[in-house]
Amino acid sequence: MGEYIIKRTLQMTVVFFLFLVFSYLLFNAIPGNAFSNLLLNPDLPPDAYNRVLELYGLDKPLFERLQLYIVNFFKGDFGYSYKSFPKTPIELISERLPRTLMLFAIVNIVSFYTGFFIGKILAWRRGSQSETWITLTSVFSYTVFYPWFALMMLWVFGYKLGWLPIGKFLYPEKWYDAPFDSDIVFSSMIKFTIVVSLIQFAAYLATRGIESLSSRRNLRFASLIAIFIGSYFYWNNGAALIKKPYAADIAYHMILPVMVVTIVAFAGTALLTRTTMMEVLKEDYILTARAKGISQKRIRDRHAARTALLPVVTSFIFTIVTIIDGSVLTEQIFSWPGMGQLLLQSVLEEDIPVAMACFSFVGVFALVAHLLADISYSYLDPRIRIKSQG
Amino acid sequence: MSKEVLSVKNLNMHYETLSGDVHAVKDVSFSVKEGESFGLVGESGCGKTSVAMSLLQLQADNAKISSGSIQLDGVELVGMNESELRKVRWDGISIVFQGAMNAWNPVVKVGEQIREAIREHYPEKSKAENTEKIESLFKMVGLDAAVIDRFPHELSGGMKQRAIIALALSCDPKVVIADEPTTALDVVIQDQILNEIKKVQQLLGLSLIYISHDIAVIAEMTDQMAVMYAGSIVEIGPTEKVFSTPKHAYTRLLLESTPSVVGEKKKLRSLDGEPPSLINEIIGCSFSPRCPDPSSDCENPIKEMGLVEIEPGHFADNCCVDCG
Ligand SMILES: Nc1ncnc2c1ncn2[C@@H]1O[C@H](COP(=O)(O)OP(=O)(O)OP(=O)(O)O)[C@@H](O)[C@H]1O
Ligand code: SF4
Ligand SMILES: [Mg+2]
């Protein structure tokens, strides 16, 4: 296993290097540069443009720039943003990234669970009328033209009904006299979410070994209630109490994007789960489980769904990889100031250092996600053993 | 005399299909006594698995039991609801499926799959008790205790089958059904598994229903046997008697088409033709189209089909009794 990971990491480094070179060349193939518009200003002296180019090193030949960029990149120096000069790409990304990750982490978890759950039920109730209707709905949301659908939802919930805000991350007027920055509130929301998930996961692990099924279930339920009570106390005491209204404002702004993306994203998982489940239900070991006297629900959830999970997880990991590039559209529609907007903006403005940093991040993310996918398979399906050679 | 554990009376079961009802089990009656090994023999498609599945009430969705009764220790199984049936399954009747190679869930450890069955029926048992039980079962069927922590794909075919036998015994069932448990194995392993089953059956005094298309295996494994043809039992009785004085022409042909069942060398006779379709109603003797020497009234539709006793405990189809 260790050997496998090292080998894969080396391969990934080579791929990443090529990725960097090609991206850099492609950005430079765009006509003009970030400062071309200076030439259009008649008030500037003609040598101003050349001075600016010199300042940013854009007067050097392409190959030399590329070489410099790559060397500096691996030293951890990504340069400065052309457009928001004193800021570095890292600063810009670290401000935007949490917003995107939070939004899409929630969307992915919610849509994976609902999709998997619905798919499971569909396969189980094969042939019933509810199956037909849910399948039709899923196919609709799977094939719908996403920007149109998102705008329709905005129109209905934001404008017609007025229940939810039309885009943006927060209501600026509420924050005029806020004692802190929105990023501070947001990062404590993220911490809270992470801690809650970890506690839940720990409770799941701790109860795994219990032989009696009913006490296992009860303990897990108790831990869930404990988490609820704990969160209630957390948000109503001390520092968190002051942040509460602001956190609520951000959460309120998250509802619509989460809902819309979930509706579009769950369907793929649901339809795939349905197909694989129906295959698995024909297997002999399902009959064995029935002969053993195991309850239908347990057969469905433990025997059928467990094996059906594999291809679903595969496709799920591929969706995760597309979070950042997928976020371009969503963030544009909902005016969500995240990575997607940063990426789009930097490309349009030819702010190459920022665009390159964004793209490198997407690249690293994709490569690491694939590696993690391969490793997690060997846990999900013991038949797949990662061989260190070959 | 030991008491009857399982008694099946006039069981009729059919599959509803687009081309008509397939009558896979027709008026089948038999009983199994405590500690007895009962054999069910017949060629492929005669309805052996259908009988086994009816006993567990695990028949396919399109299967209907139209009449008859199945009693386990005096408790009627036909018409039981799902939750009552769940209690009977494995604890009352367990089964080693035909082609049991795929009977293991590939992503769950073997030990855990056995544990799951015990946990379902004896939730009060502790983890240590269950482990101990599984280890002793593994020892009995000749498996290493380490197999508990193995995944199914890590075991050879023979080991999987041994583990399946351990699984079938895990809840101390009243009756164990073995539906062609050795089909997918090579000859040497087949023999080992047969010996294993026989040993376990005698050791534990199991009530066993052994299903096979191979009459030689039935001879070796069973005390009582029934011969099935086209969904009906055509001859039933103590295995010895059926072998020494077969009454039905089909039984005789089965015996003659199997090499070296009972010592003396005979010229093998082959069984030509196909069994009849189970969709159409069969009038008279169902075997008559393939029968080597039918008598004139064999196809007589007026004659009622049914088993008659020819010697104590040994029954055969009445038509054939007259002919032979
Ligand atoms: N679900 C089903 N729907 C329709 N017909 C079926 C179904 N299952 C079995 N049959 C038919 O019922 C008949 C009896 O099948 P069964 O599996 O009981 O035979 P078998 O004696 O076990 O044969 P084998 O030795 O091949 O296992 C066959 O003709 C088969 O085609
Ligand atoms: S009843 Fe007649 S036709 Fe049928 S098997 Fe016996 S001898 Fe043959
Ligand atoms: Mg069969």
C-alpha cells in the first residue's frame, strides 16, 4: 500500500508538471494581456504601458517567463495578482475557497444521501406507481438545463414568493455595525460543522463493535440527540451567542443555492443507485440473507445497498472533482463570492497569476481525489486489493 | 420410533408465467423423521428446487402455492405471515443452496455473515459465545478458525461450501435442506463435501433433506428417498427398498442409467427424450412418452394417478404397479 501511494504520487507529480506548463502556455495564447487596456487611454504617456510591463516582468520572452514561473511555483511563490496588486493569489484563494467548499460540501453530502436513499427505495419498490413518478422526476432533474432551472427557482423563491434572498452571501446592511468580519463568523461555522461531523463519525465507529443490533441503534440515536442538545448550548452561550445572528444570516443565504444544486445533483446518484441495486437484488446472497430470516429492511440496507454502493461512490468522487469548475456557473447565478467567481474573473481579466493558482488548485484537487478514490475502494470492496507492483 | 419433524401433504405449487402456469410441484407428500436423512431425486427441471423453496416459503414472486400443507413440528407454514416465517427460517429450516458458490455476500467477512444469522435468532448471545460456536462448527466441517476473518473471495470453492454448511448449522435448525450442494465442485472435493455432510448428519443426528439428480449419491446419503418426475413423486420409500425392488419404470431406468450403484455390472441404459412441459395438463402417466415398455392401460385417462403401498413404507404410482 505504502509503495503504491509513493508510486502514484510520483506519477501525479509528472502529470501535474505537464498540466502547469500547458495551462501557462494556454493563458498566454489569449490575445493581449492584463494591461492592454492601458493602451486605449489617450491620457497616459506612451511609455507608461511599457513601464508597467517591465514592472511585472511581462516584457521578458515567453519561455523565460515560463521557466521562472515553474521554478517559483515549486518554491511556493505564486507571484502577485495583477489586478489586486498587493495581494497574492494565495490570499485571494484562502478568502474565497472556504465559501465554495462549505456550499458544495453540504450540497454533495445532502445530494449523495438523498440520492442514494431514493435510489434504494426505487429499486426496492420496483413496479409500483410511486416508483414511476419518482423516476420520472429524477430523470427530469437529471436532464434539465441547469442555468434555466436555477434562474426559475430564484424567480419563484426569491422574487415571487420572496421567501429567500436573491443571491449574495449576506445582507450587507445587517453587517454595518458587526463587531467582526464575515470571514470570522464563517470560519467558526465551518469549525462547528466539522466538529459535529467528527463526533457523529466517532459515535458510529464506537458503536460498530456492539453485538446487539437494537442497543447499537439506540446508542446511535442517543448520540444524535446529544449532538443536538450540545449544539443548542453552544450557540446560546459565550462568544457564539454574539455571532449567532450573523451566522444565521449567512446560513439563510445558503438555503437556495444548496437546494437548487441538490435537486439537480441528487438525480444522478438516485438513478445510478436504482440500477445497481436492481442488479444486486438478483444475486444469490440476497436469497441466502432472506433464508436466514433477516428482515427486509436489513437486507436492503446492509446486503444490497452495501454492494450497490461501489459504482455510486465512483461516480460521486468524479462529481466532487468538478466542484470548483462546477461552481463557476452556480456562483455566478447566485452571486456567491467563492472560488468559481474568482476563477472566472481572473480569466476574463487575464490576471494570470491568480488564474494559474486557481487552476493548479483544481488540478491538485482532482489528482488527490482520484488517489483517495482508489484507496477507499479497497476498503469498500475487499475483492479489490491494491497491488504494489503493476 | 422417532417422531416426524417435517410433514408435507398434497403440496401443489405453480409459477405464473406469460405462456401459462408452470405446475412445478404436483400433489407432493412426504415426511421426514427426526435424525433421518431423506433424499429427493429426479432429472433437471422436475421441481426439486421448487419443493425446497416452498418448504422455506422463499419461492419466486410469481410462484403460488395453490393447496397443501407443510408442517414443521406440527406448526403449519403455508399461509404464515412474513414475520412469523422469518422466525422459522434458519432456526427451523436452513438450506444449502444449489450453486452455493455465490451464496456469500462478497463484501462481508464470512464470520460476520454467520454471526448475523445467529444474532437474528438468538439476540441474547454474547459476541464471545457466537465466536465460540462458529469456531466449533468450523472445526466440525474441517475449516480453520481463521476463516472467520476471511472474505469469501479468499476461500476456495470447497472451503466456501464447507463454510456454507457451517452457516446452515449455525442456529441448530430442526431440518437442513441440501440442494445439490456439490454441483459446482470438482470430483475430489465433491466426495469430501459429501463425506463431511454425512459425518455431520450422523454426529448431530440431523434431519436432512438431500436433493440431487444423481441417484448414486442418494444411495450413499439417505435413509428414505423419493423419486420425482415432472413435478410429482412417482416412487417413495426406504432407500434400500427402492434400490432393491424399484417399482416405477422411471426409477428402474434411473438406476440402470447410473453406473455401479449396487455392485454388479450391467449394461447402461440411456434415458432418451425430454421431460414433458409442465404447462399443459398431463393425462395419464407423465412418463409414458419415454417409457421403454408401456402397457395398454398406461395412457388410460380414466385411471386415477396416485401412490399405492406395495410393501411396508414403499409406495409407487399405481399405474406402474399394475404394469410391473
Ligand atoms: N420463477 C420461475 N418462473 C417460471 N418457471 C419456473 C421458475 N422457477 C422454476 N421454474 C420452472 O419450474 C420447473 C421446476 O424447476 P426447479 O428449479 O424446481 O427444478 P429442479 O428439479 O430443481 O431442476 P435442477 O436439477 O435443474 O435444479 C422448471 O421447469 C423450471 O423451468
Ligand atoms: S405407468 Fe406405464 S407408461 Fe408410465 S412409467 Fe409405468 S409402465 Fe411406463
Ligand atoms: Mg434445482
